[in-house]
Amino acid sequence: MSASRERILARVRAAVADAPEAPEPTRDYLTTHTPDDPAAILDLLHENLADYRAIVHRTTADELPLLLMRLLAERGSATVLVPPGLPPEWLSAADATRIHDRSVSTAQELDAVDSVVTGCALAIAETGTIVLDAGPGQGRRRITLIPDHHICVVRVPDQIVASVPQAMPRLDPTRPLTWISGPSATSDIELDRVEGVHGPRTLEVVLLRD
């Protein structure tokens, strides 16, 4: 260490030698700007998902199988990718051929699949974001990146939080987290929006009430 630097540091240490200990911070920071109202949070999630051009549906457990059957039929989906742990009753009415997540291994095989249906870990209302963590019913990260059509089911209200600060304590940072805000899109080329570049061209979110 140079002599000049040592002299400067010595003066700083001498100047603060008798300074009192810094007080503990007392300010409580907000973790959300959304009122603690489940209905309002649900509406905000719906609004922001739609703003990101996701297609949003609301349904009940009894109506879910018929809804999924209709969504797959409207896409003309002959095959649907099913991750481990997906509740079997969800697709009980669907005619599409079910393909198990682990039965496809290459990007080409995944690209040939018409649709994928998954659950999620969380949904964040203020940002319109769906978070997947490869838990039961979600499968590997790549099954939600390559197929062109992704249907994601969110359980209401258990899997909905208002904000990112509220989401973080509920997520395991050691798991492979995928954050999805609308269908894949880019505007890198001449500011023209192109969808389906880095993931599914169509994202449909089903808000499932118990």
C-alpha cells in the first residue's frame, strides 16, 4: 500500500473513531401497490395477462375438462404433451393423443407436438407473469419453450400473488425457474413484433377456481 493511501485511510479512521454506531433502518418498504382484495388481484392478473396478448379463460374444476377439450379442438391439436403429475381429469374429455413429457427427447420431436398443457408454480398479478419451476404438472423447461401452443392452468387463489416481492419467498431459487409474460415475442427487427421466436406463439392461461 502506498504511503499516501495509508495516510488518507489513517485520517479517515481517526475522524470516525468516536462516531456513534449507525442506527438500524426503520423504514418498512411496501411489497405491493395492490389492495389486499383477492377479487381485485385476480382481475389485475387477468388484465395484465391479456395486455401481454395471452388468451385468458376463467373456469371451474367441473368445467375445466370441457374447456381444455374445446381449446385443443379449436387449434386442431392432434397431439398434446402431458408433463408428469398433471391431474389426469384435466384432459379426460380431450380427443388429442397424449404424449408423455419423457417420451420426447429432441427439439425436433418437441416441435412436432401441437400443444402442451401444464400447471404453474405461481402467477404474479402486477406484472402479468406466470412462473414455472418444473414441479408436478409442469415438466421440463423446454416443453414450454418449443411447442407452438401452451395452455397453462393457474389455481385461484392459491397460486396467485400480487407482486414480485410477494412471489420471491414462495419460490425455490435452486429450482429451474421460467418466468413467462405473454407469448414469446420480439421487436428486434425493424421494430416489427414477431411472435413465436423464443417460445410458444400462443399462450392460453386458464384461471381455475376451486
